[in-house]
Amino acid sequence: MNASFDVVVVGGGVTGAAVGYGLAKRGVRTCLVDAVPTFSRASRANMGLIWCQSKALGCPQFVRWGFASSRAYGKLAEELRELTGIDTGYAPTGGIIPCLGEPELEQRAQFIEKLRLETEDGTYPASVLSRKELEGMLPKVPFGPEVSGGIWSNMDGYVDPLHLMFAFRKGFVKRGGTLIAGERVTEVTPAGGGYRLACGERTLECGKLVLAAGLGTRKLAAQLGADIPVFPNKSQVLLLERIPADVLPIPLLGIARTFGGTVMIGAAHENMGMDRTLTPEVLARNADWAIRVWPELARKRILRFWTGLRVWPKDAYPIYDRIPGHENAFVFAMHSAVSLAAVLERTLPDYVMGKPLPPDGSIFTLARFANGGNGFQGSAASSPHAQTPNK
């Protein structure tokens, strides 16, 4: 029941599976361990948007990091499809933020202008849409009277998060990786320059350790003497009946057509600890906003609704770093794993194997939280219907 590997990756969601796949593709003897999900974890409870625009004012590195992932997604999706036969649903559709009222449209336009001023070449891949231009892009969506226009970027898109995760995992096995699914790592201890892990009735040994276990990362890292500032952030999601593909070919931030044709509404951000209780008031608020954008949704059947817990670093930006005091142990934590998956698969495996991260990724270390620091200013998140975007 014992086994030894070059690298053990703890966590088989999108982040861990992307890193594991990249390591196996490079010929590294890798084991990927994933516990049985007891609730809707981040990789299983998100809208699948590849969303890069309108976020991270004050952090141009993250802006470039996201756009780099968007540009790499097509090649990754095709590679996974050819290797595994799984269609990830990748669609480079672009994306739109709908705005209610002229003040919100103006605020978001100003935000885009500020992002543009932070770029090296003075350009930013997003533009303001008038109401008429918005209707021209989505002619089969009868927008509500309050909709004033929107913000458009061709760098956004959609991927089915479950298909993506399963494609990474199947590809990982096909590349020679060892997948242990349904087991939880309960203990991590240093051992002879590497690490020993208790995993059910197994003992795993490795030269290098990657903690990518989402909200479980903090507890495991604590066994190595580190406090990783990652917290749960609750989402609440409504799923409506199916619509034809040509009705909503471009996702709206907060309203999207899924790979299976259903309509998903999700906008809530709640810091409620591990509380996964559905809150009717929050669901109603999200639904009310969606109906103001698209009144016809009020006549659609609700198929189900659920909560999920996002992986939320203290400042909402990713964490890519070695665990302090452990040269061969790494922690990767972020809420934006779906958007960033393509760049993670390209860069984090090389980082684990000793190469430096690219400059735009290398700033996301734990050093920003030293001495009680709050990390970067601003936010890496993009709120669907905040009155003032991402300030």
C-alpha cells in the first residue's frame, strides 16, 4: 500500500489536475490525489466563464496573466480533445457585462479606461457597447428597459468546468500519471528531504509536494508550519431550463448558457465561512437582477439551485509559492482556476521542477501577506452587477 513518486499533487480540481497533467506530460512520475467531494467545491460549482476583462485595476501583471491564458486556451482544448476524446466545450465567444442605467455604463467605461492607461502599449481589449450595439450582438435576447448597454471583450469565453477537469484527469492518466480518487490526505510530514503523506490506508512518499486542495490547503499547510490565507467565499447559483444555442451565443457576466444548454445565473459573493446554507434573499436578489436584464427569464422553469464555496485568497489574487521553510513543497490557490487553467498548465509544472515563474506570475507569492499584510490593492474578481466595478 506504499508508493513513491517524484511529485504528489494533493487536490484534483481544475488547479491540481492542470498541474498534474502538465507534470505527467513532462515525464515526471506524478501522483494526483483527490478526496470524495462532500459539497459543491469550486471546480464543481462555477459558471465556466473564461473571464479576463474588467478586473485587477492596479495589477497589470494579473491582467496580462489572464489574457495569456485566454490566448492559450484553444490549443489546450484541442490537445485534450485529441488525447482524451473529451470535448471541454471551449468556445472563444467573447463576453459582455450588461449595464443597468447610464451611470453604471459610464462607471464601467471609466474603469476600462483606467485599465487601458495601465497597459504598456496603451491598448486594452474591451470596448463600450451602446444599447443598439448590444442588441445587434444578441438580437434574440429582448433586454429590459433599464439596460443601457454593456462592456464587450473578445478575450472572454466559455468552457465546461466539469469536462475540463475530467479531461485533465483522463489526460493525466494517459500520460502515465497515477490518480488516486476518493481518498483524502490527512497527514503530511517531512521525510528525508521529501515528504510522507497518509492517504487512507496508503503511505505516499515524494520528493516534491504540491498542495492544490482548495479550501483543504490551509489545514494541510499548517502541518508544515505555514498559515496560508485562503478562505471560503460562498456562491449561490440558479439553473434554468434549456434554451437554443443561438439565443445566447455570447455569455453575459452573471447569466450564461451552459455546455448542456441550460441557463445559469450566479452573482453572489458571501463571506460566510463554511456555511453552505441556501439564502432565499440572495437567490431572489440575483434573480431580480437577471430579470431586469432579460425579463423573459421570469417565465423560465427553475431546474435546481445550489451553493458552492470558492477558494478565496485574502486579496482575491492567486497564490503561487513555495511553502516557507520548505524548498520542495508548493502551494497553489486561487478562485480563478478555470480562467487561468491554460496558463497554469504551461507554467506551474516547470516551476515545481525548478524553473522560475514568468514575470507576470512570479509576483503572486506569500510575501505580500507577511507581517499581517493584506496583499495587493483592488480585486482580481469581476462583479456582475456592482454599482462601481472592482474598486
